[in-house]
Amino acid sequence: MKKSLTLIFLILNISTINAQDWEWSNPKPTGNTPQGIFFINSTTGFIVGFNGTILKTTDAGATWTSQNSGTANVLYGVHFVDQNLGYVVGSSTVLKTMDGGTTWVQMPQVPGEFICVDFPAANTGYLIRNDYWGSGNVSVSKTIDGGSTWNILPAGNFGTLLSLYFINQDIGFIGGSDAGLNGMMRRTTDGGTTWTDCWHSSSWGAITGFDFTDSNNGFAVGTTGKLFRTTDGGINWTPVASPTSRDLYSVSFPDAMNGYICGTYGNVLKSVDGGLTWSEKTVYSNTCLFQDICYPSPGTGFIVGYQGSDPLTGVMLSSTDAGSTYTSMFRGTLHNLSAISFPDASIGFAAGDSGTIVKTTDAGNSWNLLSSGTLSHLSSVAFPTGTTGYVAGELGTIEKTSDGGVTWQLQVSGTIRRLNAIAMNDELTGWAAGDSGTILKTINGGSSWIPQIPGVSGNFRAISITDMNTVFVIGTWGTILRTSDGGTTWTTLQSLGSDYTLNGICFIDENTGFVVGNDGLIMKTTDGGQAWSFCSGAGNFELRSVYFSDHQTGYAAGVSGTIERTNDGGLTWYLDVSGTFQHLNGICITNAFTGFAAGDYGTILKTTGIGVGIDKEPVSGIVAVFPNPAKNIISLDLKKISGKFCKIEITDIRGFGIFETYSSENEITINIENYPVGIYLVKLSTNASIYFGKFVKI
């Protein structure tokens, strides 16, 4: 047994996971939500967050570079012992680096939400597990061999644990709430063998953060504005007058006199007298929830968290004037983007909310905001050349540029209905389509738009042009329309019913085309749209855009960061690791090796190499997972393989096994209550076939 366990450990330590298929093109350095921050010294620091994000700076935050964590799980906490040795924890994840983050290794650990880590010495470290409030899955663990093995400490019963801090290998603190959800903090002086209460409340709340300026002087913060100070190494804690009743989450003292605290509602507190008194200000927005703050020096500090009620709208702020002002570290637009178009491999455009249009001239390395002259939502963008382009959107908006986006001119569309799609044959001839059966045509470069009479009144979502006379339009009710005479007449090729909405269409030539839509729908035609067949996609998430670079290679993008890829003309589709949970609304391939996807919160992703090195299995079909997303229970529809004995496996996005069973029933229910938040893959295997599904745990 010992030999087998050792072998498993060695495999875990030498195994690495392929880099994500897609990388951030906008915003930079990432669009993922940050969760934790740690600085080794005044210049070198790390930020961790959603989708396995690890960022590193070596110039005091002026620039950040992304590191390959090898995971798509949420990362919550980071701690470095020195310039090279560091640890990161998250959902079912404990990572270790010995080269300053160049490479990360997954350490063995049971599944769970690991939210804090602290290593007071190279091999001695502590972490806390807190799956969710009141779950019972709350514990403190210790390692004395650099994370190779972990032992749960007898720290008592908790409702939740949220904070961890060790002065040295022996003296440390944990904070959170007891089983009755009353605030508490405990202290150990023997490396976690025994623990004693150093503060315990009789009311609801939690201790959320610690920091010490030396072995005697320290501070603790908590919910409802709780502030405490110790001058005897944490034996006694004295309440400090707080200027707020809002929740406080993190505290940082760069020296003995200057201190900073962050929390909810954009709240930041500051002290210049060693924590005796505090001033309060709202930073960035009163809708922000700041989760971590770090001041590596008295004048320079950083705050991470998210904005509003959506944890996908990340916030990263920096200050270089001791907190007088804070600026966002995100570079690039954060507006939702609806569409993306590349007239050549280097020049690209994306458009979206509030009249946003951005342009790249260096193949996505940087994006510059253009002045569109409108605040209307823009749904679609089309550039027949590098200089001539069109955008379309709400209230019948159509704009044109003839100078590569420097200036834009509003066109007279003749409608106030929302336009969802625009496509151009060339600089002069093109089409626009939108709500309530709207289809428009121009033959003079947008100077005028001619209404079409399609004969149906659904909302049209996308257009594909195969030649000067042949155009396809798709939309609600699973409608597929075609004109073969330049718009004089329109034929309804498909009308699938009210359960279907088609969002994206791409024709490779006059005969071969694909459409995508809700519930992971993918259909293909090889006869110019007369007949359509359903393809077996890689999931059941709504797809919003599809693009084929040739007859074999194609991509589809959709909600929750879904990107599916085919290398055999749509026969089989595979899930790519997009690296985001943001909805993706547009996708395009610029050449044999490069593709882009655009979506919410300014998301622009880039791939090179078209999935080289990603091993996949052939797909025979799709298994339906419902509800999706899910919180506690999922059900699998097994009717496709009714009566067949099948193996059922659930893995996380990295491929690590979470669940395994066997069944021959028509439906099976699985409890996912204790799964970490994230994306999971489902695989059903019989002797003759393999089926795949996908779901999101919320």
C-alpha cells in the first residue's frame, strides 16, 4: 500500500496540465475576477482568481504577466515564502512553485474549497477549508513536508473559517464563526496542536482578516465593521472604534504606522497612527465588494474584488499615493462585446454595448477604443476591407467607416427596430437583419437601405452570404431563410418551432454551411440549405456564433465561456478550455493558426495553433444534464442508451475524477452539493459508444 501511495504522489508531482487553449487578448492582463493578492517585497507580487488565474509582477504592479497554473478552478489564496517558493489554494486545488511561478505543480489534497494558505517556513504551512456556511466541511490543515502531506488539526468546531495568519511556525490565528455563526478567533502557540479562544462573540458575524506589524502588534477585522488590535502577540484583543458598520474583509499594514482595510460597498479604511484611529472613503464604486488588500510599501497598494452582484465583473485597483486615489489595473474596454470581425490576419474590430468599437492592428496584442459617435448597443460588425466597415445595432442603427474606424457616419436605415446582424458582399453590397422580420439591403455602400419582404416576422439573429444573389438569414423559431435572387423572393428552408432559436450561421461554400443555437444546437447542410442534419456537439449550452476557416476546421462559441471545436467538418466536436465563464457572443478564425472570440465584460480571447497538443476522445453523442447550471442536484437523461449498461464519470475541467458509477436506468440523479463552484464534464461509456455532457456548479 505504501508503495502505491508513493507512486500516486510522484505522478501528481510530475504531471502538468496543458496550457489553456485560449489566452486573454482584452482586457489585459486578464478579464477573470481576482480573489487574492500577495507581495513578497515592494516589487514582486502575485494575484490569483477565477479560471486558474495567476498573475505576477516584478515592477511594483506597473505590469502583470499571466502564469500557467494548470487548472481552470477558482483560486482564492496565495502565499510566498521567498522569491521562488510559493503556494496557491482554491477549489480542490493546492499548487506549489519552486521557481517563482514559472511552473506550478498540483499537490495531493481532498476535494474542497481551500480559501487561505500561510507558510511561516519553507516546509511548514497551514491552510483552511471552508466549503460553505454551516456545511461542516470546515477545517484547518498543516503540512511539515512542503505540502506533500496534510493533517487536519484539532481546532474545534466552526460554522465557517475565513482567515488565517501565523506569526511564526508555532504562533498563529484563525478567524471565522462558531457553529452558531457567532464571530470568533482562536490562537495556537504550539503549531496547531491546541487552540484557545482569544475572542468570541455572542452575536452573528465573522473574523475575516489578520495582519501583524511585528510579533506583538497586530490587527483583526470582520463583518459589520469589526476592528480589533493586540499589543501582546494576540493574547488579548481590544476593540477599536470603527467608522463603518459595513463588512470588512482584509487588512494590510506596510509599516507600524500606516494601515489599510477593504470591504463591501467600495469601502476602504486608512490609519496613519498605528491603527488607533481610522478614516473611511468609498473607492471606485459603492457597488464594489473588495476581497483582499495589500500594501507592500506605505505609498503603493492594491485591492482586488468584484463589482455589483455579479462575481464575474472583476475589479483590480492600484494606488501610488498612499490611497488618496485608486486606478483600475485593467487595460482595455470592459463593455460587453457582441461581435468581432477580422478583414485580415492583423487588423480586427469588435463592437458592443454603449457604442463601443475597438480595433487591433497587431493581431490582438493590443486593442484601441474608437469613437463611434453613438451610445447605441451595437450587435454586429462587418469589414469587407481593412478600411471600409459597418456596424449595426439597436434602434435601427447602422454606421459606416471608410478610413479604418477613425470616423463613422450614421446611415439612414429606415427602421427603428433592433438590427442584430450585418454582412457585406463587398464595399457596396450588403445586408442587415433584425427584430420583427426586418431585412435590409444596400447596393450603394449604405447610402440607402432597401426593406425586404421575407414573409415571416420572427427576430432574425445572423446572416451568411454565399454569392452576390444567395443570402441566408436565421433567427427565432428555428427559422432559416434563403434568397437566391438577391432578395426578390425568400424561401423558408426550416422552421423548427418555438423551442429553437438560431443565433449563428456560417457557409464555407455555396453548399456547405452550419447553424448554431440554444441548448447546444448545431446543424449542417451540404446541399445549399435544402436539408439540414443535427450534429453531435460537445455540450448543451447555448451557442451564439459559429465560424469555419475551411471544410474541416470550425469553432462555435456561447454562454458561460463555451467554445467547441471540430477538426472533421462537424462530425465530432470537442470542448476547448476557454479560460473564462463570460458569455461569448462572436467568434472568427483569421488564418490556419489563429482565432478570436469576443463576449461580455470586454472579453476578447485569442488562440494560436488551433488546439495543437490537446488529446480528445471521439464523441458518439450528447448526454442531457439538467438543471444546468445547478446548485445541489443534477439529473442525467440516459434514454439514448436505454437498456445498455454504461459507466458514468464526472471530472472537473482539468480531467481530475470527481465521481464514478454504473447504471442501466433511463435517468440518474447525482448529488453535487459539495462540489466546488466551476465547470464539470460528464462522460457516459458503453461498449459501443461514448457520450459527453457539461454542467456548471453554482
